[in-house]
Amino acid sequence: MISEQRFNEILDNFEKIDPILVVGDVGVDKYTYGEVNRISPEAPVPILEVSKEWTKLGLAANVSDNLHSLKAKSTICSVIGDDQNGNILEDLLEEAGLKTWGLVRDKSRMTTFKERVVTETQQICRVDYETKEPIETNIYERVKDRFNEFKEAHSALILEDYGKGFFTKDMTEFFIKEAKSIGRMVAVDPSRTTPPSWYKGATLLKPNKAESLMMAQCLGSSEKDIEKVAMLLVDKLDLKKIIITLGSEGMGMIDTEADGKFHKIPTVAKEVFDVSGAGDTAISAVVSAMVSSATLEEAAWVGNCASGVVVGKKGTALATQEELKASYPSLLK
């Protein structure tokens, strides 16, 4: 592990770095919470007696929210519908202190909106409103214009792919090529439904274990050993670095600009209440740390610690610098 002094030094740099540009699918997460005391007489389903409701930023917007919580600045660039849920999303961004000028409205699409109906002990159901068809060319041209306006002023690019139709092969390649042409790091949080070849040439890929195995399979390999899978992805996708989040097993990584070997660190989570959004937290912390001069392994420890904080909370949660700094000393014991 890295020392507490070095850990805090990396975190303190988050406020000093240029903003990080977050590009990808965005949405709103709504939670409807209550108690179930009886079954409906109309059908064999539970009746939820609602006691509270709340909305949160979801998908790539949650990555920007995580960056903000960690004191790193960011700009979100995406497409939303010209609808009420789009208004809710913009309101949530403004309430969180995040900019909305990178959002492009599209009248032909619904803003992704996910409502989770939950009790203290379980999720009863989830209701999704979304459009998954690829975005039309004229809308993409507007996204490109926004991206080109922003790219120079940002320190790194995060591509957050949730498979909702925002990314196409051409657009993914465009983002990677343009960011790399001005020397910016490109980090990809991939979707398991996107062909992995679309991510070729990215600086950093951050899949989870299931995603990494599916990506290897798409590339023609039946390999299950995670070290060999990591090596395969680095080779086939021309990556500089990879971090594979392994849940309770921690993280595995390769940095071709260091020793090029596979390294693994254990998880730091003490209790796990909810893994929702942990991947968003991890990539936010990892990229912020790398832009703040951390090595990949140092960044992985920061991301590992941040993920450990959020899985100990219920719902799509955020981690703060103060929480990370407070929890890290206990990990050194």
C-alpha cells in the first residue's frame, strides 16, 4: 500500500488539476421508498406504502457527481431528450454545482430515467424510460462541436459507456483520436454490449470482471484466467493501461509504461450494503489520481478506497475526500 502521506498528497492535488471531460450516456435515478404490509387484492403483488422519494444523477452524470464530491472539476458532454426528465437532469446538475452547457437536446429521444421501488430490505422492481437507438447524425455533429470547444481546457477524457445508444464506432474512435492528438489521457468505462474493438487505442480501460471476460470472448478467446485476459485486452486493444475491478477480490492491473506485469491489490471494503455506482466512483477516483501524477498502482489504491467507502452506503452513493482520508489510516494497520 502507499503511505498515508502520499495518499493525502494525491487527494490534495485533485483541486488543482484542470477539469476532466466526461462523455457518455446520462440519466436520472429515482428512488421510491416505503414499506410493504399487505398484498394487493387486484393481483398477487405487494403494495408499497411510500414514505419518501428522491432523485439522483445517474450513469455518466454520476461520474461527474463523483468527481465533484472528490473535489475534482469536470464537464459532462452528452445527449438528453427535450422532455421533463431532461429538465430534472439539468436541475440536478445545477443543484450539484455542475455545468449543463455540454448537454445537447434531442426531441426524438427520451432522457434515460430509472425508477427503483425499494423497501428497507429489497428492491421490488425497476421502471426504465429510455431510448436505445443510435443517435442521429445531425445530433452527433452538435456533440462534436461541443467536444471540440471543451477538449483543450480539460486534463483528461472519461468515456462512460452504458450501452444506451450514445456511442457508435465512428464517434468512439473520434473521441479517442481527438483527445490523444492533444496529449490527453483517455479512460474508458466500457459497456458489455459494445464491441471492444471500438475502444482500441484508449489510454486506460476499466472493465469489471464479467465485462473483461465478455470482451475477451468477443475478441475470440475463451480464456478465464484474469491475468491472461488482462494481457489479451492490452495487446488486442492497444492499451497503455488496464484496471479490472474484481469485486470482493480487489483489482487487477497492468501498466505497459511501467513494468508491464500483472499486479493485484485486495479490496478494502469492510461492509457491503450496495454496489450501485461503485464503478463510477472507481473510475472518477482513478482518473483524478492519475492526472494528479499518481502511478497506476497508486491510483488503483485511491480508487479501491473510494469504492470501499461507497459500497458501505445504500443507494447510488458518493465518496468525499474527507471520508477517504479518515478511512485510509485503518487500512494501514
